[in-house]
Amino acid sequence: MGRRTSSERMEYWRQQIELYEVSGQTREGYSAAQGIKVHTLDYWRRKLSNKSTADTTISESWVPIQIIEEEDGIDLSVGKVRITVRPGFNRKLLSEVIGVLAV
């Protein structure tokens, strides 16, 4: 991982956690694939979960979302953003897109 500032380290692990959550893999499987230790993944999941819970207000935690299920996928609409997810979608790419939208 190299030398990183505290904020870079937090962002790196925030992205890792997001990617893990959408990967569909077990903690062990994801950690092995990424070359990280399971207990390190668990540590950052707890650390970031506690921080985000403390920093989030009620108004920020609820966002109107519309989901339209279709035979060939799902359309998600959040505000002005619309995402269409089709069968066989790229989980990593979807996670990255959601990460950008969350900023």
C-alpha cells in the first residue's frame, strides 16, 4: 500500500469496504483476492462504520430512491441520477460509480 496520508488511507479503506460489500464474496474470499488480511478488513469496516454513523445526520441518511424492476434488469433513480443495472453487470464498476456519487 505504500506511504499514505491519513486521509488517503481512510479513502483507500472506504473504497475497499465499498468494493467488498458489492462483491458478493465472503470476507475471507475478498481479502485473499485483494491480498489483505481479514482482520485488517474487519478493523476498517468497524472504524469507518462508527465514524460514518457518528458523522451522519438524520436528514443525510434518508434519500428518496425509486427502483423499477424489469425483466432485463433494475433501474435506480436517486434525485437526478438514474442507473440501469442489467444481469451480468460489473460489480466493481457499479461500486466505483456509487462511490463517486456519494462524494
